[in-house]
Amino acid sequence: MITALQNFISKKGRIVFILLLVVVIISFVLYLAQGTSIFDLFPDPNREKKEFYGHDLNDPDEMRFLSIENRVASDFGAIIPPLAESMGEADKKFMESLQAQLQAAFQANQQDIDRSALQRLFGFMQSWPNLPKNFKAREIARSGAYDPQFSQASLRAKLVMDGQAKLWGYLSEEVSHIGINDGFNRYVRELDPNLTTDENRTRALEYVGIRQGVKTSFVESTLFRHFRANQVDQIYSEGGFTLDKEGELDLFANQFAWDANLLLLNSDDLNATTPYIVSISLDEKPQENDSLKISYGSKEKDFLFVAKNMDRNSSESQVLIGTNVANSIENLRQALKKEDFDFTIQSDSSNSIKVLPIMDKLPNVYPTFTGKGTSLLINDPLAGQLKAFHEENKNEDVFMEPSRTFATMVTFATKDFISLPPEPEESRLRTYFDLNRDQFNPVPTPPEPALLLEGEKGPTGENDSNESGQSLNLLSSELPEANETEQKVVLFEDVREEIRLRIIEEDRLDAEREAQDLARESSLDFLGQLNELRDQIRTKYSTFSEKRNSEEINSLLEVNGGNQRKISFAVKDMGVQAAILGMERRESERRNNREPLEEVLALNERLFFTRSTRTVRDGFSIFILDRKTTEMPREFENVSFADLYREFRNEIQSNTFIAWTDEALSALQENENNQSVLNRGDLISVDGKSLSSLQSSFDFKNQLLRSRLTKLESEREEITTAERESNATKEQTSRKVALDKSIDDVRGEQDQHNQNRTLSVQLIEACPNLDLGDGWTELERAEGRAVFVKLNEVYSLKAVQTKSEEVVTRVQEIEQSRSESDRDLILGDLLQKELSKDSAF
């Protein structure tokens, strides 16, 4: 047998070697692959399909095919225009690229500039805002200056049109007809007139195929599919029919002057009452030791009625009993005010006060007011009103408990695998010193500084009487020179402690690295066991709850589960929760700005654990899904008092404002000059003004106000400068106060002027849609705001004289605008209809 194997290997050695090499390479790839799970390298059997007009958008292979198709179509400018919101950002980036080209041309050498090309580019940029949407999409696609959002949006738009074509049985690829071929040829020529000849078209198809790495036949079939989708798109874009008279009237729309009025009613002018929390009253003079206990927000306080103030070692606030009920309730009011609660006290009657909240300091917990004694009466009608309000509006977003994901975080902490070696022995210390002796040499002494240059010689003095004729050499020639230092020898005992600390630190770092590797291996081992266990219990248990709480899962967690931690989170707090858990973002998550917990959020009953380990602050973690809860209304007891009260107050004020404005409109319709109603808000009148003349008058007045403000601010700055330099006169100092008031007044005039301008323009723009003789009508009603208008007279500034070609052009512009809007509405509806089939999309 052995001889047979030897003979086989000797004859087939190359084949055996290649097979072994393949096995080794695959093993290393699985071990060294990026990520922390080998399961990431295999297809996911639990991948959920996301059907979109017959395409699985969760299938990587299918998405890769569609993306290549979209890139091929982009090279020819044959894409289907996306919705307006996706076009906006791409439009902006394309214009920025054109502006960059224009700026680069101006900065280049003027002799190298092609003036005609520069003029064409400038004209193209000027006409760009008025170009059709499909033309813009074509140019953006060809330029390549777009983001993935634009590409994905155009791809889905194309899939929608494909779906409609299949639904209609329109222009199937299997059907060959000379009319279809002619239509396709015209479409290709419209994309690029240079593709008229077969030679040019073949060359272009081959070039794009090589550029995108596909066959020429694939490029041509891609163009045909986009031709079919484009035909469906054109059908949906034919909804902008416009009458010639509409174009004529639109051209004449700015040739009128108007006499009209506008009345703005604001909820701030209504002075609506705020619901009080409780009312506290005394039906008789309080008895001694009667008390009131208040819990409001984070503050809790007891108020005790006493006959006279006494020193007590307690936190109670003493309320002096007055000579009568009115004095007693006033003393209570003063005591409450002194404690500085986050509410205000309002006198209701001689024996009663009301507690009103401060809106920006509302507590989350329902406040409590508890009285002790027979004299105190606490009336709390708000509780019942809020409960009834909650019952009617419990399905509003503000009162909903968001859906939450509950999971078990299994962490293999690095510290659990660390094993520090014992203190280094003497022999290891000496060995370390011998091997690293050069690291312990003393720092060499720096050389002495160079001698300074001699200065100018001073006067020569007399010789000292004791100066000898011979100079003495005080330095022995045997001594070392001044810049030579004796080399100090470092002994082992001198650096013994430093060596010991170095070795301990190096051992600790090695132990941590080894512990990290062990923690990672343990997490991967646990993940592998969990994956095997999932296959075993898949058919054993019928429900996810039984599966998750099975003995097999619990046993695995108990034996090999590391440190377990129960977590829960809603979508809105994933970022905060991930930071608390110490989760690190992967590179792909950083690029796409995704939260780490989105992987846990995507878990379901089939795939109930994360397919890879995650790096966390303490080590490596795996998440196992426990359960998910759906969005549901909160119980009244669990609703934030601040949210409940704020919404309740808003509804009361909204209903009050609606009734107030309805009454005002009815009164104006009965009497157009009802001054009591006209005085309620801001009244704006326009007499014989067109939009252009109105804006000119406001611009002129605005210039006057700016001029006045500039003059006052300059004078104010001169005084400030003089004060800074301590040479300001008394007149200047006294003038400063008046200047500040004048500046504030002018700024107030500017604010009022800007508001009047906004309302006047709104009135003028509304006048073409108003009818003479209708009196006051409602133009706008929003939250806390109502606008009424009345048209008094219309004046024609010039006779209606328009050229036929102007009318035709204007009709085409209106039709284009309407057709693009209608097409987007249809496309958006088809997209939403298909996406709503899969709420997880």
C-alpha cells in the first residue's frame, strides 16, 4: 500500500502539490480575512429578499449586474431621470464642477485659452437652470460628477419603468420589428449625433464595453432596455397640457397694479389663558400644624401652618397663620414664592391661589400637591382633563412607546484571559542588562560653548607691585583638557530597579496582546458553536421564544458564553447606547455613517445572532436577539407630564385661536370696515402698486433706514473710542444713552419694515387669484397664524400686446414644468407603492 502511494506521488507529484497549495491558500484566506468571522466569506442562507419590480435588491450579484447596466447607460447619458430631490444635489455638484472649470480657465495662461470654447461654456451655464430635466440628467450622467444617491435613484426609476413596460407587454426584447428598430436607432442618434453611422456606433459600443469590462452585445442590449424604459417615461411625461390663453395671460400677469388689503391675526395677540395645575384654597382659618406637601420636578417641600415662627431642626417651611383667611392664603403664597419652585402663583380670590407651570421648566413626573388638615382644599381638575386628552390622542407620535430591540451582549473580555508572569528573577535581570547595556549609558556631557569674540581693548593700567615678570602655568599638562570628561561606567546595581520595571512593563504588554488573541479566538469558537447549534434546533422548536429559551442555548451560554449583559435600545438612541457599550465602528460603517447597533437591529427570528464578532472597549462581543417590541401607545401613568401638558395646552390654544379667527372673518364679511376686528392684528394696505413698484418703494425706504442706522452707529463708535482713550466729554457720555435708544428704535423700524414688506408681497402675489366684490376671504391659516385678504380694485398698466412667438414659448415652458411635476408625482407614487410591500426596505 505504501509503495503504491509512493509511486502515485512520484508520478502525480505536481498535481498533489497544486492541490495541497490550494488547500493551504484557502486556509490562510479564511484565517486572515478581514473581519472577525469566517462566516462572512460564505453566502448567507438567511438573507431576506427585498423584491422591487421583480429584482432582489438584497442580492449582491443582482445589484452588481444592475449597477454595471447603470454605468453603461451613464456613459451614453441614457439614464432615466430620478425624482426631484435626488436631482437637486446632483444638479448642484454639476454646476460646481462647471464653475471650477470656468475659474481654472481664467487662472490659466490667457494665450492658451480657447475663447470660443470659454464663451460656449459660459452660455451653457447661463441656460442650465431653464433646461429640461431629462437633458440635465443626461449631461450629469455623462460627466460622472454625481454621487451614489443620484445613481441609485436613477436605477430605481429605470426599474419602475421596466416594471410598467413588462406589465403592458411593451417593446419586449424578444420581438423584432422594423418599426422598433427604427425607433431605437433614432433614440441612439438623439443621445449622440455622432452615432449616426454604424461604424461610429460600433466603435462607441466597443469602447464603453472595454471601459466597463463587458461585452459589446451587453452594451447594446443595455441601451435597448433603457430605450424601452425611456419610452414609458415619455408616456408619463405627457401630462403638461396648457392652453394658449394660459401662456398669454401668464405673460400679462405682471402688468397689473392692485388696490387690496391684508389682515394678519397672530395667536400671540390673543392672550390665551394657560391651564392651571391645581388651585389651593382655604375654606376657613387654618389650624396649627395643618400642612401642604408639594413634589414638583426634583424639588419636594413641606409647608406647615404655625401660630408663630419658631426655630426647628427640620426642612419644613413655616407659614404664619394670619388674622383671617385672606391673610393666611397670602402668607402661603409668599412662602411658595420664596421657595422658588418652577411654577408661578396667581391669586384667584381672597381665599384661593392657582399654580401655573413655567413652560420651559415643565417636569417629566406628574407633580403632586397633598394637604393635611380640614382647612386646605386642593382642586385638581387638570388630572381628569389630561387623562381624557391622552385617551383621545394616545396614538400620536409624542405619546407612542417606540419599538425596541432586546438582546444579550456576550462579551469575551480581554482581562479574563490575561495571565501576568511572576516577578523577573536575578538571572533575567542581569541577562537583560548585558544585552541592552548601551541603553543605560549616561547622557554625554554637552561641550562647553565657544569663546565669545573679544571686545574693544580698555585703557592700560599700572602694573601691580606684586606682579612678577614670569607668567605662572597653574594647570598641569598632565591634567585632561577642559572639554574632556571622564567616561562613567554604569554598573548593574545602579539600574537594577529600572531594569525590573522595564521587564514587568514588557511582560504586561505581551500578556495583553496574548489575552486579546485568546479572547478573539474564544469569541470565534463560541460563534461557531452557536452557528452549529442553530442548525440543530431549527426544526426542533416551532417558535422563536422556545428556540431562544431552549436548554441548548442556555447551556451554551452558561458553559462558553463569556460575560452576559442584557441590553435594549430604540432606533433614536442607538448612537448613545453604542457609546455606553464601548462598541467600535467598522470602516464600512464609518464610510456609510451607520451605527454599530444597526447590525443588532437587523436580527430576526431566523438569524437571531450577529454573524461576526464586534470589537468593543473590553474585548470582543456577540449579540443574541432576545425579542422585539412594536411601537405602541404609552400608558397614561408612563407618559411624560411635560409632553402631556404641552400638547394639551397647545390644543386648547389652537382651538381658541380657530374660534377667534372664525369669529373675526364672519364679522369682516358682515362689515368690511369693522374696526374692532381690524385692530386685532396687523393691517396692510396696497394702493395701485405692482410687484416691481412695491419692491422698489420698500428698497428705497430700507436704504434710508440703513443710512440712519449707519450714522448713529458711527457716532456711537466715536464715543466708545473716546471713552476707551479716557478723553470723552460729558456731552458725549450723556449723548451715549440717547444714541442707544435711537439705534434700538431704528432696528425696531427695520424689523417692522421687513414684516410689512413680506406681507405686502404676499398680498400682491395673491391678488391675481382674488375676485373683485368677494370682500374679505381667508388666504392662509397655519398654526398660530391667519391671513385674510380683500381685493378692492385692479389697474392695467399697459394694453395687452403680446407676440405670438412669445406666447408659444411661454406655453412650452409651462407645459414642460407641468409635465415634469406630473411625471414625478406618478413615479413617486409607483416607487412608494412598491416599497410599501416591504416595510424593512
